[in-house]
Amino acid sequence: MTMTMFKRRLMVSVGITILLMVLSALFFTPPLFAADNAQAEAAAGGKDLMWVVISAAVAFSFGALAAGFAISHVGSAAMGAMSEKPEIGAQALIFIALAEGLVVFGFITALMILGKV
């Protein structure tokens, strides 16, 4: 496969991903803004519920994106090391599990934010 075909496929993949993100944002956010402001303040105890939910989503999404980035790099390095020394497979799995812990931290942070509502 030539480099130009790879670049074209990569750009198509990124474009489709961005398109899906925009479409999902347009589909899932209107109910969030449709709530009456008085009801939202009453439900949140004086806080604006919209910002609470958005901050919880940002906390979880940053944790998930960071974990995906870490796992991609740690996993590829671990597979490269295992190709040379297969006996280090258990240690490589531990490093991948440590990178997966970032998702758990983001999830717990989001739950703590939503627990304040």
C-alpha cells in the first residue's frame, strides 16, 4: 500500500469519525437544553444541571481518551518486547492493566461530580 493511499484512508477515517461525533452531539444534546431552567435549578439544588452533566461527561471522556492513548503505546511496546522475549508476557499485561486504570479514575471522578447533584 502506498503512502498516499494510506493518507487518503486515514483522512477518510478521521472525517467519518468527526462526522459521527457531530451527528451524535446534535442528536443527544437537545434534550439536555430542553429542560426548563427553573426545573433544572430545583433538581440541582440551585446549580445549573447542564454544567454538572457536561463536566461529568468531560471527566469521563478525558479518562477514556487518555487510557486509549496509553494502552495503544504501552500495548505496542509490550508486543514488541514479547516478540524478543516471550517470557515477559505477564509483566507486559500488568503494564497494560495500569494504563487501563485511567478509565477507572475518570469514571470515579464523573460519579463524584454527579453525586454532588
